[in-house]
Amino acid sequence: MRCLTWPPQAAVWPTRHRNYGWPDSATVDRVLNSGCDVVGVAHPRCRQDEWMSKRQWRLSFSRAEIVLLNSWMPVQQIVYHMLRVFVKTERLTASANSSGAGTLSNYHIKTLMLWACELKSRSWWTRDLNLVRICVELLHTLAVWLTDARCQHNFIDDCNLFQRYTQITAYSLMSITRSWFCEWFIDSYINKCAQLCPGSLASLLCSPSSHDVLHHVVCLQNAVSAIVKWRLDKSLELDISRMAYAQKATMTCVSRQSLTLRSCLCWIDQLAENDQALHLYFTAVACLHVAYKITETSLTDEMLDVLAATCLQLNDVRRCFNARHSSELSLSQAAVLMKVVANNSRSTVQLIEIELSKAYLHRALRCKDSDRDSIYCLAHVYLSVLYYITGQHQTAIDHCVLVTKLQDHSQCSSHVVQGELLPRIDDQVDNVLGVAVFYEYIRAAALNEDQGRRPVTGFTTELFAHYLLIKFLSLKKHRQLQQTSLADETQRYQHCLSNFREIYSTDVMLFGFTSHAKYPPNDRLVTVDRGECKSVIFHHQFDTSRLVELLQQSAGEHFTICRELEARDCDAFLTPDLKALYAYKCGQYQRCLLMSLDVERTTIFPLSLTVLVVMYPELIQLMHDDIVSLIGLTMLVNQSSVPPPSLVVFQLSLSLYLIAQCQIKLRHSVT
């Protein structure tokens, strides 16, 4: 059972004095955040009792131990491995009695290492990097613990991990010398490693002889060097194979089980710390999965939150769930995305975040409490801005009109358009916001006011909607609104400004940029009520086609970066095969040709002939009609409703196919 709070039995551990700074404060925080577990395991002395063996529980700190082990230096991890192998190989439990008391376990070795890392200086571990010396000294420490029958738990102060131990095991450990341990390491470890290698490497090891020690040392050095080289070459091939398996498993899991907000956050949390390339691959798969789900049904609240988690790693699950029924929280979700977009360039991810902001704002308008929480006008103004920066000017005008023509604005005063959320619209808005900050600074300095007071960096919602409408109407050709002209809109803008009881300095300055002419107030303004506005909203449902296109594009980009990381780690070139498919679908034949030629020209071990592209529903959307038709035909033959996992294409075959098709499209010579 997961325990999310740190247990009181281990309350001293986080603040315990540590002379050498391990673990550091950041690692301690990660340990505390990971919590612990309560597991159904009885005490060794109580396991014979049927009633107690079923009802006793103990604390488990395995999550904390994983965090600590991952913070170790490489030499500490190697020593831990060597000690575990030694205890297992030497069967130091031979003197144990039938009750199990006195048995050394891997947990005793782990506890020994945890205390050593905390009580030994960094120089003790790194001095001349003598692994034999370190192992022997730690085994002697373990012998002292056995003699005293005391092995203090690393987390719980009053817990002794030793119950009954004979002195025979302690004497055996204390008698170990460096030369003996070195011989054991060669015989029991290096020889076994050599047996896993090809026969030619194992033959390099020769038996030691008293009269020719130098020859023995040379043989040993040659054998170890050969084993290491073989291991590195083999591990490179294994790494590629494991990465391919992990990617296939990731795609299969996401495709078959579908993503939820909770599962997505779990994927992100685990992969972000362990494997950057696989994390990028999952992000690409998540984008394709959501795009597939949108085209299959629609953009659901679950998929919307999955995308937000993928882009921004928003990990407040409860808040996301509550936001599905709250206009206020939906607006705040959109605000988080807009703030990120306002401070970044227009990359594919930022364009996706703009579309997600629109989706959250549309959801805020659909919530039943949008009127009561005075979100209505503010959401329309933000939507107008977002549609404007994505080139959808007519839709931007429509959303402005819904605000400026509204009859009742009594509930809009509780919200303002926040300048920090606005992407770049024009110089006038930027200048006004800059002047407002400067003015507040001068005012505070002149009047000796608190410099920490937050300056006004926003606009009144209704007035800002008037400004936007005039700007959009003056841009270029558009569908003219009935009974609307720039003069009329400017007059309405002035009338609205003059009738506001409380306005910001930013509102006045922005109006000054609009027009220098003076218009008399016009009391016969065209207005609409909320019922009419809601009917218009119905016709302005969120269009997901642009989002699907961006998700496919982002997936291709993430696949490419993932392949580049693999190529760097494997010291080889791995082609962005899926992006080549998508490039062909988009008509980018020259680009597709170059990427496919790289595959055809590159050889990555014999493994390159067996690299497969597995067909999943998420991947089909990256492919052009001919390949999709081929997949459909295969499904008909197999009588399958979904692409089966066995439906694969050799990467080399696929690349040759794309090369031929691109050359035909580009009208290259048949030779």
C-alpha cells in the first residue's frame, strides 16, 4: 500500500547530520516526495505463527532507495554490484541455521553501501580508484557489524536488521585480504565474463604460474581488454535492439489502452528521468494518438487535458478534472497556455498551445456557470486575439462583435484582459502596456509609495473588444457586418469609454491611438442579448482540423529528434523514417527523397536489414493513400478490424519504395 507521507518512524532521517553532504538537499526532497510503502510481511520471529504471519505489516523504503542509488557515483554503483556478486557466489550463508536467522541478504549489502556513502568522503571512494581496496574495507566493516550483532536500518533509527548471527561468517569476512579478493575476482568474475564471450576471447586467459607472474599479468590485461571491447560492440547492437523493442512496446500500449490524463502523467514522469530519447518518442506517439482520436470522434476533455499535460506537464490532476465543469478553471488553464505562448517564438509546439488555449476558452463558454462567473466576455476577447494571430480574421471579428454588441455588461467588471497573456498584436498595445508600467514606477517614486505595488498592465474587457474590432475591420477585405462602419464603431467605442465609471489609464491611452476625431454620443446603439449570442457561439464551435495537422507535424519533429539522439548514443545514423512518410504525404518529395536515400545508403550492423515499421492506427495518418489502401487490403485479407501488430514493413523496403515514388513525382530520369 502506497504511503504518500513520510512515516514518523523515519522522522530523523531527513534532518540527520551528514559530514560529507550526501545525500544533498535536492535528493532528500525527492526521497520525501516519493514516500514509502506498507507491505504485508511478518517479522522473521513471527512467521511460524499462522495468525501473526497473515496480519503483520512492515515499512518498505524501496522507492527512496531507488532515488538514492541513482544519485551514486559510478564507482559506488560498481562496488555495490561487486559486493552483491561476492556474497551470492561465496554463499556466506552456509553457517545459517534452519530458521533463517543469520542469513546475509542483498538488503544488508544495500544498507552497508547506504551508510558508507553517507559516512565516507568523496576522496575515500575516488582515491586511486582501487575497487579491491574499497570492497575489502567494506567487507571488514560488515564483519564488525556481525560481531556486534548490530546492523542499523538506514532510515529507522531503532531498527536492527541483524537478529542472530554466528561468529563464523564474521571471521570469514575479516580474514579476507586484498590479494585473496583480487584472485577471487579474477577466478569467479572475469573468468565467468570470458565464458559468455566467443571462444577466442576465453582462450586469452591463461592459468597463473608462480615462476612467470609477468606473463600472467599480460594475459590478464589482454583478456580484460578484449572482453571490454567485445562487450561495448555487443552492447551497441543490444542498445539499438532494446530501443526498438521499447518503442514498439510504447506504441502498442498507447494504441491499445488509449491515453488518459493519469496514465499520460505517469509515462511523462517515468520517462523524463530515465531516457530522453524514449521520452521524445512517447511525446510523438501521444501527439499522433490524440490526433487519431480527434479525427475518429472529437476533441474530448480527456484528450484536451492529455495534450496540455504533454506540452506543459500540468500535473494537477484534480484541478484538471474540476476544470471540465468550471468556466473559471477552464479559463485559468487557457491562461497558463497563453502566458507560455506570449513569451516564446512560434514553434510547432507553441502553435499547438495556441489551439489548446482556444479549446479551453470554448469549453469555458460551454460551462453552465460562464454567465455567473463573468467569464463570457473575457473568453470571447481572448478567442478574438488568438484567432487574429493565427490569421482567422473573420472569426476574430465575430468574437469581438459578440462582446461589443452585448446589452448587459454588468457582470464583466470582475475580470480584465491581462497584458502578460496577450501575444504580440501590434505596437500600440505594446507601447501602452510599457508606458503603464513606467508610469506606475514614476508615480511610486514621486509619492514615496511602495515599489512592490503591482502596476496596471491590463485593459477593461469591453473597451479592449471595441479597440480590437476597429483594428480588425480596418485590416483588409472581410465580410462586412450589417450597419457597421469604422466611423460607427469608433463612435460606439467613444460612447462606451465616456460612460464607464472606472477605467484604467491603459484604456484611455489605447483609445487615443484609435482616432483623433471627436464623435457625438449615439444613444441608438445596436445591441443583442445573451440568448442571441449563445446561438452565434453554437456556430463557432472549435475547429480541430488545424490542431490535427499541427499534432502530426509535431510528431514528425519529435521522431526526428529522437532518432538524432539514438544516432548520437549509438554512434550510428538512424533515419527519421516516419518523418519521410509524412513528408511524402505532404507533397515534400525532394525532402522525402533525401531522407529515404540516407536509409538506403546506410548500414547499421546486420540489424539494419531487420528494422521494421509496425503499422498502428496512429501511424496510418502519416501515410499517403497508396500505403493506407495497402494496409486496408491486408486488413480485409486478415479479416481484422484494426491493423494487427504483425502488419510490418521492412524499413529498407519502405525507403526504396519512397525513393522510387519521389523520383516519379519529381520527373527524374528513369535511369
